[in-house]
Amino acid sequence: MVKIREYNADDKMISLISNDYRLLQVLSRFGIPLGFSDKTIREVCNDEGVDCNTFLSVVNFLNGGKESVTSAENLSLPSLLHYLKQSHIYFLDFYLPSIRRKLLDGITLKDSDVSFLIIKLFDEYVDSIREHMEEEERHLFKHVECLTSNSFSSQNDFPVYSRHHEEVGSKLRELKNIIIKYCPPDSSANLLNAALYDIYRCEEELDGHCRIEDELLLPAMNQHIKKLS
């Protein structure tokens, strides 16, 4: 059972995983490997060169403790950007292809059957996610890099992606409804259920990813700009 709580730098790193295994992905995206024994969060972050305040802010934000997140001025833009870039790699190169393989294993493709529509909708969804993330990397992430190298020239020259984040999930909701309502009768229940479970988890993780960009990254960029002005 997941136990929601706020973590601090003196907590044992292993307590994060013991309380909520989903935080394993946060460790991975910050580049923190397993094998940290009984070290505290501060000790592990120091060992791995990860900004502890930023790590804790992301953990507590995703864990439901939004009110306790470190103020934007204490966040490290390079650490947060590294986390977000690794998230993009995880979704595009691993998680979404893995779900597609499970869908293909769970259904028999027939052009005239709903199974073809399921794969078609999933591929369209992946294309929209890829386009969205590549756009962020070309523009939003590029602005962060300019900020951290002190070569940013305009205080208002970066985009806001909240609206795009709200639009990204529409195809996924449609896909889930089709699988649940019109699942092909000759499909493998276990494999298709496993794929559907991963789709739900992917939706939750993408939502958290988008909220970090909107509610942590953008405020941190604004704070950085204020320091430069």
C-alpha cells in the first residue's frame, strides 16, 4: 500500500521505494542507481552529483505533497532539465514501444476488425506524444539551456505548454474505451489486460511529467530570469 508522506534529506533513500515503488522511475531519471545501502537521500544525491533540493521537490510533488515543494528559486535548472530529458527517453524509447508489443501479442490483427483500430489509435497517440516532446526539446528545453548558460535574450521568449498538455491525453482516453468496450473476442485476456494496465500507468506518469514542466520547470525559469534582470 502506498503511504503518502513528505520526504526530507535525512530520510533513508530506501524508504522512498519501500513506501512507493513507483518512485523508482524518479531515481532512474535522475541517474541514481540501486545499491545505495542505508544511506540518506542527501548522501546518495551527493554521491551521484544530483541536486538534493531538486530531487526532493520532484519526489514530494509526485507523492502528493505539492504544498511542501522547495520554492522555485532553490531548484536547479540543470538537474530538472536532465530529469525531464531522461523522462522523454524513457517514454519514447522504452515504455510506449513496450506497450505496443504487448498489444500486438494480445490481439490478432485483422483489417476489418477492431484490433486494427486499436493499433492504429495507439500509433497515432505515440506520434502525438513524440511530436509534442520533440517540440519541447527544440524550444522549451533549448530556452532552459540558454538560461543556464546566461545567453537568454528575452524575458518572455519561452512558450507555455499547459494547453498542449491537456490535449495530449484525448487519443489515449479513446483507446482505453475501445479496448474495454470492444475487446476482440479472440484476444489474450492476460496479455491485453497487462497492456491496458500499462496504458493506465503510462497516462498517470505522463500527467506527472507534464505537471512537473508546468508547475516546477516554468516557475524555476521565471525565477532564474528575475535573477538575471
